[in-house]
Amino acid sequence: MSNYFVHESSIIDLPCSIGNNTKIWHFCHIMTGASIGNGCNIGQNVMIDRGVSIGNGVKIQNNVSVYSGVTVEDDVFIGPSVVFTNVINPRSFIERKHEFKPTLLRRGATIGANSTVVCGVKIGEYALVGAGSTVTKDVKPFAIVMGVPARQHGWISRNGQKLSFNEDNIATCPATGEKYQLLNGTVKLIAE
């Protein structure tokens, strides 16, 4: 038996999976077939749709609907009022459930408040989407993107510190000392 907290105002449609030490707050709806990992914090008024997979240590702030087709890996932060879509061209009078496009949020990514993530994109590991942005294409690991549509404005460490690369394309996280390399337009962690 799992050890988790669900506020009495929330609705949990069984069967679904909720991990240990997860907290689900006021007015949430977890639908049949959803999977939520260990140690997650699901804020007020969050809906997690059928078949959605949420990893361990994920924080979903208030007023977010995570629709079918979205996969969230471990340690992702989803800010308040973030919007996910799952169909490119929705119409109320045409059912397009067979056209859902998958969206993937990789480990450690942060999606800022009031952002929109259009379906069919991948947001890379530890990437940061600035508040109010609209993501319409894939985001590279460790990238900082912002705007409408979101465009890249630099690089960020796992710790959330802006990275500055030297002439050898090496950056050091000012908070942790981790080293990163920029090669062919992609950043990777090279030493902890």
C-alpha cells in the first residue's frame, strides 16, 4: 500500500498509480490510468489525464491540466497555470483523439508560470522555459528559452545558474563547480 496524501476535495479515479510521499492538494482530479511517481507535489486544481506518466520528485503548481500524450520525467517543475495541448488543430465537432501528439519533458526541466507547451515537442534535460513563453519546437538540454514563440537566450546549469562559456567552450556552474561543454550547439555536463 502506498503512503501518500490526497486532500478530501480531490477526486482519484481508480485504477491509477500514486507513489509514496506524494501530496495531492485541493480540487485535483487524477484520472484512470495516470501514473504519479514518488515524492511529487501536485498543487491545487490540477488535472492529470488518462495515461499520463509523471516521474519522481515532480512539482506541478496550481491550475495545470496535464493532458493525455504528455510524459513528465523525474524532478520536473511545472509552474502555475502552465498549458499543455495534445492536438494541433482542435475542433469541438471533430474527435481527434487518434491524432494526439506526444510531448516529453525531460528530467529536471522547468516550465515557467503561464507558459504554453504546444504538443509534439521535447523539452530537454534541465532546460528552463521562461514565464509566459509559448514553446512550439524542441528545446535543447540546458537551454534557456523565452518569448512568444520561445527562442533560446542562453544556457543554464542543473542548479539553475546561467552559464558563461570561455574560449574553450567550457563553463563552470558558479554554485556547484560543475563543468559543462558546448559542442556543436549542444551543452553537456562533463564533470561534477
